[in-house]
Amino acid sequence: MAQSEPKFELRPGVPGAPDRSAHQAEVMLTVTYGLHLLGLLTALPLVVASIIAHVRFFMLDTETNERAHYRYMVETFWFGVIANVIGYVLTIVVIGFLIIAVAWLWMAYRFIRGWLRMRKGQGPR
């Protein structure tokens, strides 16, 4: 069975009413994406952003774009960690440096793409 597409709103709200929670969700997603990008230069913001993304992902119980974005960040983080570990192991045979560079670029691309799609009110994919 195909996975259903998440709603295009960050959080469901009352139609026509100003939605503070949607704005707060957008701000939190922007901060988390920003910390992930900053974390590509130094590790501490990446760890903090990853903790935020994990906590927020597990706190949200309905499938919205907000939860989809946090899932996207968590997946990107863990695939990036795995790729970097493999790259560091393979630095012995030089190919590891290429793997690390590709992993870094891939993570940067995904975080930037996710943030841009979030700004348009779309899901991360």
C-alpha cells in the first residue's frame, strides 16, 4: 500500500484564524535546519539539531509536513553518520576522503532542499 502524502500545512488549525502554532513550527524547523547546516562545519550544532529533530519527531503524533520534515532530518543525519564512519574507516585506502566529501555535500544538499521546501509549505520530498 502506498504511503499517504502528508497534509500541506505544518499543523492543522482552524480555517481563517491566525495560526500561531504553524508560525512557531516554521520557526522551529528553520532553527533546526540552520543548526544542521552549521553543524556541518562544527559537530556540536549538528548534535543539538539532531536531538531537537528526534524529540520533535517523536512528540508529534499526526503525520503533518512538520513531522515529515523532522523525519527527513533524522534520516539525513543517520545516513550521514553512517557514510562518514565508512569514509573514516576507508581513509586508509584514500577513497574514504571522497566518501566523506560526498556525504558532506549530500547532507548539505538535503538540509538546504528541505528548508526551501518547508518555506514553500511543502513536504520535504
